[in-house]
Amino acid sequence: MRVWLASQSTRRAEMLRQIFSNLDCRGINSIDETSSAKEVSGQVLEICQKKAAAIDTDNGYDLVIVSDTMLQDPDVDTLAMGKANDAIEAAAMLHRLSGRRHRVWTATGLLFEARWEFHLNQAIVEFDNLTDEVLVELVLNESWVGKAGSYDFAGDMGKFAKLVEGDEATVLGIAGDAMERLVELSDYET
């Protein structure tokens, strides 16, 4: 089975390479990642659907995967925390999340047999209180680059964060329900 992960996320690619031997991981052309939805869950789903709409259904792949992940601000339910643009924004995001719980939303679209199906899941992550030294280390090692909320749960942040509710796959960038479906679809490879 030829599989296209329409993303440049190395974390998503790592997860999917465990179940698909023929995985092509490359992003799609720039997509307008703004949303008119009020809730973060609606925002992440709308952006995922925009990514799906940019994919030609006659693309030569048996399966195409698009995904989007956002954090819900711990104080303002309608405010999303996306990717930091620089080290200062990354430090501010990590400081804001320090010692708190937050919700992570991931929407994943799967194009299989000429039909899109979408999955939307949430997870709750709790951070330890991060010392100034830890914050500086996490920012300087650039593990925040390209990551929603400025952290890599499966990387260095894993020492300071725990999953309280939901699937780890959701936090890492593929909706948990979609990951289950992808495991089912991987049976087509054998």
C-alpha cells in the first residue's frame, strides 16, 4: 500500500513508519490555517479539512493522511495555542503551561478508496512546574520548533509532562481514533 502523509512532521512520520512500510512524508503547498470556528475543536477540524481539500483525490496513493494539532489555552477555552514563531514565543507558551493542565486537540483526515473520513480527538496533558533552568534548556534545544504549544511530548518534555486523559497519539499529532483506523488499514499491506 502506498501511503502519503501530507505533513512535514517528523513525529507523525515516526508513528506511521511503525505500521506502514511504504510511507511518503511530504507536506502540501501552503494552506490558509485560519479558522472562523469559535471553539478550538472546530478550529482544528476546519484546518484539517482545508488541508484535505488541497489534496487531489487522484494522486496515485492508496491512502492519504492529513492532520492538525492545537492546544486549548488553559485559561480561555476559545483560544488556541499553535506553533511558536521564535524562541521568545516558545518560552512564553511553556511558561504559561507550566504547572498546569491543558487540552490538546487533533483532527486527522484519511483519504481511502476515494473517500475522506475525519477523526477528532482530545487529550489532557499536565506539566510539572518548570524551573527557569528547565525552561531555558527546552527553548535552547529547539525541541519546540514546529510543535503545537512549543513542546514535544515524546521528546525532552516527556520528562516534565504526563498524559492525564486520552491517547498519546492525539498529543503527538494523529487523532487516537484515526490511529486505530490506520492500524486496521495497515492489514491491507499484508
